[in-house]
Amino acid sequence: RSKEQSTEKVKAKENKASALSQYTKERALDKEHLYIVVIGHVDAGKSTLMGRLLCDLGEVSQKTLHKYEQESKKIGKQSFMYAWVLDETGEERVRGITMDVGRAQFETKTKKVVILDAPGHADFIPNMITGAGQADVALLVIDATRGEFESGFDFGGQTREHALLVRSLGVSQLAVAVNKLDTSNWSQERFDEITKKLKAFLKQAGFKDSDVTYVPCSGLNGENLVKPPSEPELLKWYKGLCLLDVIDKFSVPDRPISKPLRMSINDVFKGTGSGFCVAGRIENGMISKGDKVIVCPTKEAADVRGVSINDMSSNVAFAGDQVIVTLSGVDMQNVSVGYILSDPVQQVPVTTRFEARIVVFNVKVPITKGYPILIHYQSLVESAHIVKLKAQLNKTTGELVKKKPRVLGNNSVAVVEIEVSKPICIEKYKDVKELGRVMLRVAGVTIAAGLVTDIMST
Ligand code: GDP
């Protein structure tokens, strides 16, 4: 029997190796995948811009567009037709806001881009977190309209918070759409005024100048989105790329396909055949039909009965892929959203205590020892406490300002220790980026975001 097992193991290894070489060949021909999160103040024009971009790239059928046009006329909000492209339900349409992280894709010359849409409404921040936690890069949309930029940026608007949020979640490349510039008659002066302010702020927030590109545009008119400008006033002074080409220039982070398997689960459901299904994203490694995996943090073994990508059975999937996996050998009741499928040998760390470097940006009551929070990452939400304030750091240089600070107020950067009410799967940011970015929330508000720097054994 043990002989049988060892030949099985050898076979499995061979299958993996051949899958890997097939992967390298296939994907070398394919475009690289890039995940982008769209951020910015409410009404900055995010949905309109992304909707228009998708339409201009031919990702939306004429029939659908026509339907949206008719419907938007009916309720007297014609300008919303593009925004609807990203929205799904009638309820959202009537309210004129985007509620969920809508998923849409488009292609540039060298990339396949997946949009993780981030609505600007304060109550929908949890959705934006899901988006930001998965993003490789971000698109910050700014309303250039006189008065609007100022209120979104200076007076408690979400522009600053969103930018800090994505940066503290490890996103370092940014495209800034200086949108609705039609309202200022494509004035270069207005563009320069806005970019000057943003540059100073973004630098302070930790973005390198060379990683940020500013693009004057209008989502509503489709100006400078997918092709060079046609507006005479803009042509007079703008010599840069259109938004699509700026996105094309982003560099794609490495997809760690040869590291041990980590798949985060964001849905669990009954499939059609035997077993049940989990949906999620492969953060690290690869998964194939026939694999044995460990469901964590509960550490139960399960068998992979099938793997599909985009509803197509594929048998094998790799880091960066969104997949549905059919499992057996474990009870569906024992698997939850926020769990991780892990490599059986090199398992994901499970703990109730970890250390993180956080940026605090929105607390009403300053953080002190024992502060209760909810921690969020990927699809996991768990109650927790900040049990130790270890050090306060300089915001730009990262140097130590104070050991064991007693309180942490807004805009501080600090190293803290967090204790979670239940064991969770977590990784250091340097090991698995996607499982090492956390958000801290209190009473529906995101108060801080950070990176996991250490994991305590419990
Ligand atoms: P979101 O909340 O950021 O998704 O913003 P929306 O896409 O819903 O747009 C907010 C409002 O701004 C709507 O009334 C749009 O018609 C308007 N809008 C969007 N883009 C532009 C633009 O480029 N120019 C002008 N003048 N208005 C725009």
C-alpha cells in the first residue's frame, strides 16, 4: 500500500511539473493580469469614467447601452447611463450610487485589467476595502470642478483617506484622473493647481513621484480616456498619454506561482454534483484536481474534486486566478468565508495574535491599550483588540519617534500588537502580500490600515 502511495505521489509531482510548464507557455502568450481599484470622493465621477471607458473599448454591447439610455431617460438622469454599466441591481440605479465591488474587465495593449470598483459612499467602505485588499494598482479619480476638488480634498473629503488607505495596503503605483476638466474649459492652470496640491500630499502619504501619473480627462465626454485628446483647448498644452496608455504602463507584480498554496475563500455553496464548492482567489501557488489541501484555521484535510476558472473547468489554476474549487472529504458546515485553503506541508500560519505597522487616519477617540476593533482582510471580519502599542514611527522616514506610546491619534504611524477573538489565518506582508494587509474598523468607520510584520505563536 505504501508503494502505491509513493507512486501516486510521484505521479502527482509529475502532473504538477507538466502543469507548471504548460502554464509558463500559455501565459507567456496571454496578456498579463492587473487588478486595479478605483478610489476617490463620492461623485468624483468614478462610475461614469469606468463605464465610459468600458463602452469606448467595446466591452458593452450596443443593446445593453441602448437599454441603459432608455432607462436613464425615463428617470431623468441621463448622465447616469455610463455609471450603470458597472451597477447591477435596480435598487442601486434608482439611488444613483454603486453599492458593491462591481467586477469588470478590459484590455490594454499588454494587459488584461480587472476593475475592482470602489464606490465613494462612506457606508460602502467595507466593499472598497475588499477591492483595495486585492489591488495591484489604484486609479484615483479627482473632480476638477472648482469648489468640488477643494471639498473632496481639503475639508474632510474621502480623497485623502482613500489614498492613504491603498498606500497602507501596499499599493504603490497610482494613476490620477483629473476628471471633469470640461467644467474648467480644459484649463492648464486649473490642472496644475490641482496636481501641485496632490503631489505634495501623495508624497507625504508615501507615494514616489515617479510612481504617480496625472491625466486630465472627462469621463462623461470620453475625453483622453482610450485615445489621445481631441479637445482643442487640451491639445494646446497636454502632451502626455491617455488614461488607457497610462494604465498599460503600470508594472505587474510577480505572481508567486511556485510558493505553497494559499487560496482565500470568499464564498461557500452547494454545487451541482457531489461535494460542495468554494470560490475565491489563489494568492500563492497553484491548485489542481486531485490535490489534498488543508482548510485553515480549522486544519481539516479536504480533496480537490474540480477546479474552474470563469465557469470553465480547468483542472489547474494559479496565483492571481479567481476560481471555484469543488471539495470533498470535509463537511460544508465546517468551512466559512474568510478561511484559507492551504498547502498540506507548508501550512498558512494560524494565530490569535500578530504585530502590524499601521497608519491611523480616522479615530474619534485616540487609540489606547485595549482598544476594541474589527479586523478585516480579504473576506475575513473578526473582532479584536489592540493589546500593545509598541512604537510610534515617523510618517515619512519610518524612524522611531517614541517607544511604547500611550495614545495614537490621527495621522500617526505605529507598530501595534493585535489580539483576535478567534484563531485566524494570517501571513507576514513580506511573505504573502495579499494575506498580510489588514484594515481596522470601529463602528462602521475605517480607522486604520496596515501591514502584518510579525505573527505570535499561540
Ligand atoms: P461616483 O460617485 O464617483 O461614482 O460619481 P458618478 O460617476 O456617479 O458621477 C457623479 C456625477 O458627476 C454625475 O452626475 C455625473 O453625470 C457627473 N460627471 C461624471 N463625470 C463627469 C465629467 O467628466 N464631466 C462632468 N461635467 N460631469 C461628470
